Amino acid sequence: MISIVKDLAAEALFVSSIQPSECPSRKTVEQAVTAMLLLHGSDGCAAEVATEFGDHPEVAVRRMHWVNEELTGVVAPTPVLT
């Protein structure tokens, strides 16, 4: 389940206007992911990502690498206390 959420968040952050040079805060990343999912929906985000990988694969690979690094601390499993 966590991997599905992370995949959705990655696609949403990928299509956002946030740039790596901005060094966004966790809150900024979370807001961007939410905004893009509300704007495009999960299918729309996935379609935008696919388009970018088709049109500009070299840039898209670098951006997705950055996206995954940004999400490492944001979308992570929370330990369950029992």
C-alpha cells in the first residue's frame, strides 16, 4: 500500500512546478502533491509523466530521481506501536 501512495505522490510532485533548486520544505512538497492530485487526478498526473518521458527522457529521468529523493522522508511507513 505504501508503494502505491509513494508512486502517486511521485507522479504528482513530478508534474508540479517545484524545482530542485528551490530546496522545498516538507510542507511545500506535501502541498504541491495535494494540489496536483486535486488539479489533474491520479490518471492525469500519470499521463503528464508519460508525456514528459516520451518528449524529454533525459530530463525526465533526472527529475524523477530528484522527486524520489524528496519523497524519501515525506512518504514513509510510520511504525505501528502495539
